[in-house]
Amino acid sequence: MDLLSPRAIALALIIFVLSTLDAIFTFVHLENGASELNPLMEQIIQSGFQSVLGIKSLGIGLVAWFLAIHQNFKISFYGMHVLAATHIALLAYHLVCSYLFQVI
């Protein structure tokens, strides 16, 4: 049986944490007058914070875990890196917006 590498586990956890922070920052920005550009997420946001947290945190977390389980396939391992980099860039965007608009 193959074991998950420490790197795959770390990437999956990083992706989960960053997607959770994305959900939290999204609500902070929305409460301060921002608007959601993604029409699908706009509908989910209408359902409440728990729905958004479930989709963004658990949904993306499950995707990351699925990719981690398939770590021996290059496409999965690269996919985890792309997903982590995308969420790092998204968190940086949230932090810049928070600084510029004095949200936090």
C-alpha cells in the first residue's frame, strides 16, 4: 500500500487552510460592500456562510485530498502545486484589498 508523502499531506492541508481563509475573507469583503463576480458563488452566498464555508473549504479540501491520494501521477502532483499557488495568490489579493480598503 502506498503512503502519502509528507509533501502531499502538507500541500493538501495548505490548500484546505487557504480555501477556508478565502471563504472568511470573501464574507468580510462582502460585508464591507464588495460584490461577488462569480454568478454560481453568488447563488451559494445567498444560502449563508455555512454553505460558502462548506463549498470553499470542504469542497476544495476534498479535491486536494483526492489529488494527494493520486500523488504518484504527475498531473495530480502538479495539480496540487497549481492549486496551492492559486490559493496563495488569492490570499495575497484578499490581503491587498483589505489593506487598501481598510477592511481588517
